[in-house]
Amino acid sequence: MLLDESSLSFEDLLADSKEEKIIDFSPETGKEADKLVDYQTASLIEQINDALAHALGPVVNIIAPEHIEAWTENGPPSTERLPEYVDMLATEISDQELLAEFLASTRNILR
């Protein structure tokens, strides 16, 4: 997993069954960001963040939690809303080739 457990802890969630859990997406901000996330959504977020890491490298550890927080402020975290999260992350990629690769990867993830 590319994300630091303190910034986005999906490992415990992924290790459990398909239960829903409350996880803290971004404790470093000091804001309340606890959201109920199901196993499938958490797994897909992790895959999307891995695709972003492929495009941007370790800076994903800073960018992803910020976008997760903004994304969850606009509504509950759900599989149906993941394209919105992908669009938010895509704004961080200035290289058009890397952007195209990221979008292709995320399309495959969200199928």
C-alpha cells in the first residue's frame, strides 16, 4: 500500500470482512473527517491512489488525503461517487501523457 497508515488507513478495513467501518481519512488536518466506508469503496480508493502514485510518485501521500477530505465533504463516500474523486485527482497531473495513463487506469478500476 502506498499511503501512509496515519493519513489514510484502509489496511484494517481491507483485512476485515465486507463490513462498513468508520475511518479517519485525514487526522493531520485536525478536522473531523470520519466517514462510513464500505469494503468495496475503500478497496477502489486504494487502487485509484495507487494509479495516482504511478503518475506522481510519493507526493500522493500528501495529495490523496486532501482530496479525500474535500470529496467526502461533498457527500458520503460511495462507489458511485468515485468518478468525482478521480476528476479531483486528475487536476493534479499536468503532464498530458501521465494524465491519459491515469484516466485509463482509473477507468479500468471503476468498471
